[in-house]
Amino acid sequence: MAHWAVAAVIGVGLVAAIGGPALAWLAVAAVAAMVPRVPGPVRAAVVVGLLAAAAAAHERAGLARPLPDGVDDRAADTVEGWIAGPLTALPGATGLVVEAAVGPIWVVVDGAPAAWPGDRVRVTGRLLTPRGFRNPGSPDRVAIARNRGARLELRATGLRVLAAGDRASAWRWPAQAARALSARIAARGGDPVGNALIRALVVGDRSGLDDDTDEAWRAAGVYHALSVSGLHLAVVALLAFAALTRAFAYVPAVAGRIAPRRAAAVACAPLAIAYVLVTGGQIAAVRALIVVGVALAAAFTERAVRTADALGLAALLAIAARPSVVTDPSFQLSFVAAATLIVAAHGRRRDPSAPRWRRVVAAVVASIRLSWIVTLTTAPITAWHFGQVALGGVIGNLIVGPALELCALPLGVVGALVPGLGGPLTDVAIAIAGLTARAVAAVAAVTPTLEVRDLTAVELAAAVALGLAWGAWRLTGRRAAGVAAALAALVLVAAWWRHTADDDALTITFLDVGQGDAAVIEWPDGAVWLVDAGGAPGAGSSAGELAPGRAVAAFLRTRGIARIDVAIVSHPHPDHYLGLLAVAARIPIAELWEAAPAPEDGEAAPVLGQRSYQAVAAALTAAGTRRRPAVLGHTQRGDVTVEILAPRYGDQVVATADPLRSVNDNSLVVRLTRAGVSIALLGDLEGEGEAALVDDGLGPTTVVKAAHHGSPTSSSPALVAATRPRWVILSLGRANRFGFPAPAVVERWRAHGATALRTDQVGAIAVRVTRAGGVAVTTYDRPPRETPVGPRVIMPR
């Protein structure tokens, strides 16, 4: 069964790599089933893999259906449908899936509405395709929505129940029970963090966990404990099984008819199912439920069970239900960690005759050893998805395991379920959880988290080969493992050599930061500059305002960048500077360049309280950044010419208070030239500022970052005619409230021979200039068919 699961994963991966229709994969599976002279187990595994590929191709075809009209526009939409699946408690909101005529929609609504699975509802809001920031290092919102079972998303401004219980749903009573139990636990008070942890453990309600707790537990390598993991279910089921076995042994009416273990197995099954339903049916819990179900069936039939086969069955059922689950980090981490524990335990025996103290020491040593092994085998997954590897789990698991999972969790479950006596038990559980949280925070403060650059597909494959080699060594012998490890090492060395032997290109990456600007310049000598950092003023929360900056920091991490030599702010508007706070929190910035305000101008930035430009610049200065005005004119950096072209008043870069020139018109303009190839970044210039540039002699430019997000007050005919670029980059947010870019502006650039690339359509756009003057333009997503780019490759994910 386990090798069938591996074959199914490979089949889904093949479809992701090469595509193809489902019927073609089914035909290949039929042919493979009839191939003679192939051992039966091998043939069966191949057929299972091809059937999984067919299922994955069918799922992809469904996701590729054309979207209905009204999606991704700026108008509010009203949608009717039925609530399907569990309710997800979020900080200050509730997430749910609505099955509608346009397809399943992930809906987020404020508060905790009195709406339950099976209700027919009407929701109002903007209907959007999941997108997020389309940059290397940013989460894939499409995959996240797909893993939630949704194709579209909507932030509801209103939700109305049209018909309660209009459809039968197995999730209805679990959702109601979860909310009631969460409220019961919350009412006990106590340590706030401990209370939030118990609600997360017992009913899957993470709404009380703040960002600081998330970060601390992630840094300590025990983030998995904040969700309802497979281990939680295993602990609850095992303790319930042990308690029921002992209880049934004292009930003559039961013990005289059936063995207590068999009776306990029957009673435990519905309890385990109920726990998974109440906690939201998370992937790790569903995986554990299948394994627990197989174990309970074995206990009832009094037969032995192979854990590996139970795990393989769980994987096959998950893939059959939704093939794309293979790409879910939760699926990967859950199954790899479980498989690692099975392989690591292979062939090991305990000595029951050893003294108790020696058995305790051996158990602690084994726990540390297993934590290290799981950390190593899951490291490629966390590096691939999150760009980091937490080393604190070795210590953190020694704290969280006994305190939280063996003590607080059982007490919390019993306390929530048992009236009267349950209150004090819940209080004890909350106190233990609070102490555990403080211990985890202490561990997080002293254990390192390795930030790693983006893994290539080759490096990930090599890491997988090393893991398989270790498994082969544990299960079969050393020779096969040695060969596999040697091959993996060779691939790793080759990938490392390719990475370090890359030529000395000048690369400018225009990032997708929504309605804002951000560009990263990577110099041939290894220096890094950042021009603007995005920002989302009015997002409704600090996290939302700084989200574009976190996307910039995530991209820098994927590139292995640990320092920014120069950050340039084109002008003091928050959609250009606000993200610097998030960037500087993760990566030091050596210098901040800006246009100096004229003496009579004061501060040209809009005031946003603690988010004003002066406040942000002061925060950077306090962190060690040197603040300096940009110097007008050109300088040479190796074979690259750097020009500061505007704002020009006499011989200085000064932002004037002239009422005819707005803050936008005083944008700091940068142009880079290498081997005859030039790239100009125009900030948010409008008519007056562009006219000044043209009057100063701005000429043909290979690549232009269009001013002011392609607004109708920018990209004047004179500027477009003067620059005549091969490519024009428009940085803007999807379906933004301004209606940018203006269609006339895009057509104006195209009429002069430019290829227009928009970050809201293609995500990040990288321009790479070689020493010889070769230019390559790459995009994160494929451009629309009407947008030819020329020789290019898609950015690696």
C-alpha cells in the first residue's frame, strides 16, 4: 500500500510537470495494465500512478474553466449558494466555503455569523480570483484556495441566511459544537495565550492566536502543535482507548460478552471521527484518523497491522478525494514526518528488563534523535514553501510533547466535554498551556532559524533522493542507499556549481506589490538596491498595510540576499515607502536615498500617524540606516552608468513646494545604462514632471517603468515618443479602485512599438542585462496571449 501511495504522488507530479488530458492518462494506464512480463506489484504501482495522473488532469481541467463575467472587476457582487464544509475561526472573522453557481467560493465574513453548513445564504462583496502577490517567495493563493476546496474568493460586506438547513451537511452539528465548546473554554479566562492555545488544540479555533505567538512557535520548530495535528488525534484516541478498555473490564455485562479491547475499539471509532469533524477536518487529523481507524479495526479483529500500509491507505484516499492535495504543505509535512517516524523505528527493540531510570533516559534520547531526523527530512519542504528551517524543534518538542499534548490536551478535551467538574480541569489545562507558551518563547529566543534562498527543482529532487537513500539504508541495506546518496550528492554539487558560476548580469526585478511600486536591483558585483517597497494604506490593519513589504522581503530571501546597500524612495507616498518597515524588520538597509524637500516645502508626505514618511524614515535611522539626499547627475558603478535625472532644480535634487508640481511630479527618477541598454524608473511622475524630463533631453530607453501606474495623467505622448522603449512595465494592483492602467495609455505605448507588461497580469517582471548588452525579460506568470514578450523563460517558483 505504501508503494502505491508513492506511485500516486509521482503520477500527480507528472501531470504538474507535463500536463495532458485525463483520457490520455487513462489510456496509458489501460495499456500498462496489459503489459506482459512485468511483475505484478510493479505493474500495479504503475497503474495506480497513472490513474492518479488521470485524476489530477481531470481536476486541472475543471479549474481551467472560463470564469463568469463580473469576476475581478471593481463592482460589488451578490452571490447565493450553500455553505459547504467546516467553518474556520479567524481573528475577528469567520471563513467558509459557499457552493454557488459560479463555483465554490472562499468567503471571509466579519465576526461569527449565525450561519451554519447546509444553510442557503446570500453574500455581498467583490468576487475575485485568488491571487496574492505573484512573486518568488510569496504564498501561492491559488493553491491555498484550491486546498480549501474553492476556486474564487470574496471578502463579504454582508451575509444573510435565506434558508436555514436547506441542505443536509455532516459538518453542521460539528460546527455548532465547536463554537459552543470554544465559547465555554474562553469563558474560563486565565492566561490569555494559554486560553487561546487550548481553544486551538481542543476545537481547532485559532482566532485567539496572535502573530507573536505564531512567530515564536514557528521559530521554536513546534508550529505544528498550534493546529490539530495527527499526533493530537492519536493522543486523544489512545487515551480514550486505554480508559475505555479499563472501564469495560469492570462492567460485567460487557466483559462477559466481548473482550474489553474489542469493545473499546468499537466505542473509540465514533469518538475519533467526532473529534476530527469538530476540529475542522484538517489534513493531518484526517490522515491520523485513517491510521487510527485501521489500528482500531486491527484491535477489534485481534490482528496485527502494518503502520506503513495504514499510512499509505490514508495518502491514497486523500489523493483520490483531491489530487492537488499533493502540493499542500500540510499534506507533505504530515505524511513525510509520519513516514520518517515509521522508518526510524524499523528494527528497533526496547529492553523491558532494563531499570526504569535507564528506560526513561533511553526514551528522552530517542525523542531527541527522532526530532533531529524529522527536522532533517522535513527541512527541504519547509525550505521550499517557507524559505526557512527551524532548528529549535529538537528542544521545543521535548517541552510541547509532554506538557501540551500529553497533559493540557487531554485535560482540555475532558474539561470542555464534562459539565461541572470540567471547569477546574479546563483551568489547569489553560495554566499548563500558558506556561508552555512562555517556555516556547524562551526557546525561540535562543534557537536559530535558518533563512534559505529558494531551492531549485534540481536541489529539491536531490534532497528527496537523499531522503529515499536514508530510507533504503534503514529498510534494505547499505549498498542501495550509498548509490542513491552518491547520485544525490553529485546533483547537489552540480546545482551549487551552476548557481555560483552564474554570469555577472545586472538584474532589475519589478515586484508585484499590488497597487504600489517596488523594484530590486542586483548588481554584477553583488550589491543590492531597492527602489520603493510598496505599501497598502487603508488596508484596515497593520499586517495588511505592510503585506507588500513582506512580499519584498520574501523575494529577497529567495535570492539569498541578506543586506540592502541602498534603498531609494521615489517620493513620500505610502504605496511606495510603507513597505520599508517590513523589509527593514528582516533585512538591514545601509543607506536611504531620497529627494531633499525644499526649505519652504516642509514635509510633502501625507500624514498617517505613525506611518508618515518621516516616522518610517526615523525608524530606519534608529535601526542604523544612513539617510542621505540623492545626488543629481551620473556616476559609474563598474560598467553600469547610474543617473539621477529628477527632480531637477538648478543643480540639486529638490522636491519643490511649487503648487503646479505635485508630490508625484517631484518623484526621484533613476536610469541605469549598461552596454547600450537602459532602464528608467519614473516613479509617479505626471504631466509636469514628465515634461521637465523631456525638456532635459530624455531620449530612447530600452525599458521604462511607466510613471504613476499607467494613470491617464501620466505617460504623455511627448514622453512616450521620446523614450520609444522595447518594453514598458506597469506596476499596479488587480482591479484597483483607480481603474489603472488607462487603456489609452497602454495603447499609446504599444503604438510606439513597446511590449506592455503589467504586474497585475504576469506578477514579477525581471529584466536581465549581460555584459555584452543582451537583454532577457522574464515573468512570474505567462502573459496574456496578446502580449508577446520575445525570448524569455518563466521564473522558477
